[in-house]
Amino acid sequence: MNDIPILGWVCLGSIVFMVLGLYLSLFAAWRRKDQKPPDEAIQGNRIINTLRKPWAREDSDWEKLHSQAEQLRKDRRSPPQE
């Protein structure tokens, strides 16, 4: 026991704390895994849709703006009805 210098004890203690922390975090994650809702398929579909159409959200905004502009043009062209 006295043959190990203080730096050796510090290294040994840090390794023990790291292994213990890893074990406790894995055990806590294992206990929480049953509490998650099964939405991995939904996330997978979301990822696939994003890869297929990366600008879908922006395109929908542009389509909305386009339809609003068309509605304004129609209102402007038609004479007021009284």
C-alpha cells in the first residue's frame, strides 16, 4: 500500500469515480427508457421528409404569400360592387 505514490492514488481514485459515474448514468438511462413514448418512427419519418424536401417549410410560406398576393390582385381588378 505504501509503494504507490500520491499521484497514483489520485489517478486510481479518478478512474474509480469515472467508472462509477458511467455505471450510474447507464443505470438511470436504462430505468428511464420505458417511460419514453414510442415516437421513433415519427422522428424517422420527419428526418426522411426533411431529406426529401429540405425547404418545405419555407416553400409553404412562399405559397401562402403567393396566394395572398393573388387574392389582392383579384380584389384590385374587380370593380367594387355596390
